[in-house]
Amino acid sequence: MSTLKNLLQPGKRRLAVGIGGLVVVIAAILVIRLFISSSDKRQRNPVITVKTAISGQQTMPVNVRANGYITAIKTVEVRPQVQNVVRTVHVKEGQDVTAGQLLFTLDPRMDTAGLDKAQAQLARDKADLIDAETTLKRNQELFTKKFISQAVVDTSKAKVDALRGTARANQAGVQSSKVALDYNRITASMAGRIGAINVHPGSLVQPSGATMVTIVQLDPITVSFTVPEAELANIVASYPKGDAPVRIKLATGEELQGKLVFIDNTTDAQTGTIKMKAQFDNRERKLWPGSFVNVRLTSRTLPEATVIPTAAVVTGPKEQLVYVVQEDDTVQPQVVTLLATEGGTAAVSGLKPGARVVVEGAQNLRPGVKVREAPSDEQKKNES
């Protein structure tokens, strides 16, 4: 009997161990199910951390942006009016000049000689005319005394008339010679800055030849650009005098302000745009013809517009919306219409001022989800 009892003892121990292991497994399963259930509950009702902002109300400018290029108001290509040889160049490349300033002198010798000849001919004709007039007067006195015939008087009178005509012609010749001589002095027709000089002393120049130099007016200066024709009505209505403010941004980041001075009389049918020009003061020579700039034109303003951060606007496949935080900290989508954006601020319709909208974290939201405000950078700094 004792031997049989000893044989049964190991079986009881194995049964006890098996029952104990089963209890542990069942307990583990219950704990896992409880954890999963709790996790599912948390996933079904998550609290998402977001950043929010309060919608405000202000006057919002509607800006049209375009690429523009700088153009000179006036550009003059300097050419000679006569064929001649350059004697002296009086300016340097890149120099600022004033209206009437001497630029080039051509060889004046031929024209000086021509003027001297014309003046000599005029002096001779005047002397001949004086002699003929004296003869006519004497013949008229002799005719009254019946010493000569009427034919002699008529001949003297005809000679005087002819010499008077010759004198007038030679007087015109003198003036023409003076003009030709003056053509040898080439002056600036306007104030501005000269470019590259294409001639040198000894160069033969002629009216149909190459440009001697180009003068451009730099102050004031204009910027040419195009805007969509749909904005034309707004611009004309907002600025009936045509003085709309225009701003340009330089490569350095600096902004300059000018005013609209030109709207073309036709639109480009192919591009649907219209050409415009704005004028800027350029005393400091910050703008150069041919350079490209970014243009911003305020076409109109939206008074008392509802404004929110641009980041709050979520663009969907069919519409734009924002997530509005309710009093119970849940969010609901609100469809809005984007009216204008400027500098990170958006003007919208369909939303009232004072609404709390989600700015960051909207990609994780759905209607009814609870949210909490993310700590600010200052709070994070204090906590650390």
C-alpha cells in the first residue's frame, strides 16, 4: 500500500501544477482584455492637443501680386544730325548729365568755313544793294527833271529788288550755316544717366549710323506689370483718380511704395491680363531699368472683415472649412469662403468674430472630437 501511495504522489503534484498554470493563464487573459477594452475606449474618445486662435474683425486689404520689370520713363538714343568726325568726348560712361550739357564736339572746320563764306556773300550783297538803292534814288531825281527816261528808272528799281532778294537768300544761308555749325556741338536733350559710349575722338559718325550714347531718365522711374482683367473693375472703382498705391519688393527684401500712373486701353485677349505702370521716386538709385521686382497692388479693401490665421483654413476637395472649438471643448467643422489672404492672415465669410478656431493639429480632427490647448513655448520653458 505504501508503495502504491508513493507512486500516486507525483501525479497529484503534476495536476496541482497544471491547475495553477491554468489559473495564471486565465488571469493573464482577463488582464489583457481589460487593458484592450480600456485602450479601445480611449481610442474611441481621444483628446487631441491643438493650437487655437480667436477670429477677429478688421479692415482687410485685397492685394494683387505680379512680376514686374523696371522701365525708364524716357530713353534717348544720341545720334549726330550730320556726317562728321568726332573731335572731343566731353563725358564719361555712367555719368549723370543735365539737359543741355555738352556731350560731343565734331570737327567744325568745314562748317566754320561755310559760315564765313555765307557771311562774306551777305556782306557783298548788302553793299551792292546799298549802291543800287543810291543809284535808284539818283535816277528818280533825274527823271523828275526830265534828264532820263522812265525805262532807266524801271531798270534801277528792278536791280534793287533783285539785290534785296539775293540779300535775303544769303541771310538765310548764313542762318543755315550757323545751324550746321551748331550741329557739331551735340548736347543732352534731357537730364539722366548716360550708358556706354560707342564713339571716340576720330570716329566717323553719321545720322544713319550707330548710336553714339544712350541717355535714360532714372528719377522718377516706372515699373511695368500686368494684372488679371477681373481685377480691373475693382481697381477703377476703388481709385477713380487712378492713384492706387503700389509696392515693390527688391532682391534685398526692402519694400518701396509708388503710385499707379498708367492703365492700358486694351486687355490681352490671349493672357486675360491688362498692362499697368507705377511710378516711383528713385533719388537713391535703388531701381535700374531692366531689373525684375515683385509687385503688390492693393485693388480694394474689405471693411470689417472676419479674419483668422491662414493656417486655420482647411482646403477640402469641394470646399474650405475651419474647425471651431465648442464650449465643451469638442470641435465642429464650419464651411467658410476665403476672400483674401495677406501676411499669414485670411479674411473669410461664413464665420463670426470671436470664434475659437484650430490653427495647428486640424489634420487629426473629426467632428465631435475633444481637444485641449497645447502648452505655449513659455509654459514649456517654465515646466522644464
